[in-house]
Amino acid sequence: MKAQEKLQNRLNKGLHICVGLDTDKNKIPKHLTADKNGVLEFNKAIIDETSEYAAAYKINFAFYEEAGAEGMEMLARTLELIPDDILVIGDAKRGDIGNTSKMYARSLFDHFNLDASTLSPYMGEDSLSPFLDYTDKIHFILALTSNPGSHDFEKLEITSGKKLYQEVISKVNEWNVNKNCGIVFGATNLDELKENIKSFGDLFILLPGVGAQGGDLEGIVKTFRQNSNNNYIVNVSRALLYADSSKDFAKTSKRILLNYNQAIKNLD
Amino acid sequence: MKAQEKLQNRLNKGLHICVGLDTDKNKIPKHLTADKNGVLEFNKAIIDETSEYAAAYKINFAFYEEAGAEGMEMLARTLELIPDDILVIGDAKRGDIGNTSKMYARSLFDHFNLDASTLSPYMGEDSLSPFLDYTDKIHFILALTSNPGSHDFEKLEITSGKKLYQEVISKVNEWNVNKNCGIVFGATNLDELKENIKSFGDLFILLPGVGAQGGDLEGIVKTFRQNSNNNYIVNVSRALLYADSSKDFAKTSKRILLNYNQAIKNLD
């Protein structure tokens, strides 16, 4: 199934929460840490409890690569546990010269068989096109991120009067000829979302910053609704994964996810 | 040994060529491709012939990650073959929110025990500081890259009158309190190098673009000499690795490296 179709099916059901599998072996419940496959067992339990109710998964390469080859094996085995009908984003913020980006794209899509990427725009179009050439995948390009450092470069005003991240959004719209582009847009400042939402066109929007980072879910949902835009997913990682360290941790994660889903539905 | 010391020792000997280990299993000599450890044998031969005469190695994660966990194992085993007294740059163009960057930094420096990173500046200071906190390592932050897409964002003029990449250079100089910062500055346009070299301060400079990408080595060396700046390394990957597909390929790579070194020396 095309990535676009997988995501659209979930969005049509009113599902907008992306579960971030940033699994940190130091934060999983103690009863799992003794086992060398503890991370995998943790992921399996979370996936089993949430896969019906999530809009997508986002797997953060850093948390696996930290353990080298063994970690990457754990990433591959986690991916095997995820049902085929839900979008899985490989979050590694790629972007390099053409022949190198081609290799990273092969890694994400041919080796790990992921549905979507996150990309860094700094090096420009030819650093991204080897990814965008995968037309049945979705590519989320960093526009405005949710961290304090977004002031250093992303929010610089360029001579056209736009901010750098706004120029990125404009370029990504140009590059979206195959309807396979998206942007990352930080959810920590609602005013910025309101100010920019009309520029999103039909891009898919991935919003980090809700949960541990404090973004306002209700405000985000209302803003998209008011603009008749349903193409958004909101990532939650830590606040969903580590709320409970008992043996029932995954059921707690499910309850949190269902609460988010209900909060979104209540705004109908 | 500190990364800075490793690099300085080589620079003091007049060595400025960084050998890029972008090993593509489809480009190595045919007699090695049958063996599943062919990439490793290729790397071993190249390292054995070049380690005395190179300024540094740069290992490109993409070319290993493309084969997943197995590829990352090959990366780790390649690193074991490199003598401890030469700088090894882990080239993965990292940059993410703080807790994720921390994981990537652990991967590079604690797991793979590399000496240096390449980083993407887009997300700003707090996306880079988990790397910069490793003060005995060197961190090369993308400023101006050698690809056509550098026009899309890097060369945009910001309202201060500077170009975005020039603002990056200025910030990296501010962040260089521990003398562990560097920049990536594309070597394909000599005029840009001449125009900006005075802004480099005491940053370490990594210049891609010589070899397959056509940069002018002589012009680069002369420009640094004229500015009494010795803190630069010039990366060569494809032009050095794949010049010969016979069994003597590594001796050919050594000869090419020695030719580069001689060309630099001739400008004394």
C-alpha cells in the first residue's frame, strides 16, 4: 500500500496521534531492563496496544544507533512487529550530497522498508531529491522545529521579507509534484501555526512538541479544523511511552493515546 | 589522544588530504565482490596503504547503513583497522532536538569511538551542543556545501546583509569556546573561499569537492597559505578509492594520495 493511502485511511478515521518510538533502554520499566531484548519487548507491548488507535509510528534512529549494529538489528526487528497498514516514519533528519542521499534513501526504503522519512533542508533540492524520487513514500522536511535553537537560523529574516522556514515551506510546495511531501512544523507556539497554516497547501504536516515539550493539542486541532485541513499528525513520544513503569505500562500508554483521540473527537 | 592533537600532528607534517571511506560495494574491484567481507577487505587494503600519508579519514555512514545492521557491523570493523593516531570523522550530518542529539553523540563517540562529527546547523545551537560538549572531539558544522542545492537556502541573503552560510560561520566561531569546532566549506568555487577565509578564525576547515566534484586543489592550498591558515583538510573519496579495479587498487590509491601530497608540497 502507498504511504499516502496508509496515512489517509487513518486521518479519515479521525486519528491524528503519531506514536514516537524513541525507546530509551534507561527509561523502560525495570522488569524489562534485565533482558537483552528488553527494548524489543517494550516496543512489542506498546505496538500491540496502540496500533489500532494511532495515526502513524515514528521510529527515531538515534535511540537504536546508539547501540551500534546491535541497536540497528533491534530497529529492524521492531519494524517487523508493526502491522503493514499503518504509516511508519523513519526519523533520521537526512540530507547530504546526491550520491550519499541516495544511499540513505536506500537504507530507509529498500533495506528497512519504511513508509516515510524526515529530512533536513539545509543543503537544498539535490540533497533531497533522491528521497523524493520515492514517490510512494512521504517525506517530512524540517521547516520550523520546536526547540529553542529554531531562533538561530530557521527564524532569520531573509531579504524577501520571509523567514527562512517560510522559504523552506514555499520550496517544499514547489517540490510536491508527486504529492509525497510534508513538513515538520513545531507545535510549541500556536501563533506561528495560525500565521503559517495557509501556506501549507496540501503538504502533510508532522507536528512535534506536544507532551513532554508542552504544545497545546486542543489549539492545534482547532486551528487545522478552522482551516479545513485534515492532513496533520501530532507526534507524542516520552509522555506516552514512559507514563507508567509497572507491568501494565503498555495499557497505560494505550489509555493516554485514547485520551488524546477523545480530546480531538470532543472538538468535533 | 585528543582529536585536536591527532589532527594538528598531521597538519604540522604538511598532510592535508582526508581520505573519504565512502565504500560502495558496487564500485570495488570485481575480485572482492564475491566475498561477503569484500568491503572490509577493500577498506583494509586502502587503510594499510594510506594511513601514514593521510591527514584524516572520513567514514560516510550512508554507505554502511544502506546494508542495515550488517553494514553498521562493517563500519565498526573498519574503524578497528585504522591506527589510533589519525583523526577519524564520522560523517552523518547530524542535528536534532537535544535528547536525540545526545543519543547520536553517544553513538558517534561512545559506541563507535570516533574523533569527529559532521553536523547540520539548521535546528540551531541546542541541537549541536550535545556534540560540542565532547570537548576532545572536533565537530565540523555544515556552512557552504559543494552541491548545486547550496543556492536554495545556504546562499540566501538575510537582512543583516550576510548570506545564511556566513551567519552559520559567525555562530560557529561564537560556539568555539573549547576550540573543538570546525566547518564544512565546499571547495568547488575558489572565489567564495577567498571571500570568506578571513571569517574562519581558528576553526578547523573540512573542504569537500576536490576529485570527482572538480574542485581546484592548488587554488585552495594557495589561498590558505596566503592567509597563513594551516587548519584545513581536503576530502577526496571517489577519485582516490576507485581509480583502479585491478588487484593493485590500493597501491594506486596510495600513489594518487602521494601525488596530492606532492602537489601541495610543490607550492611551498
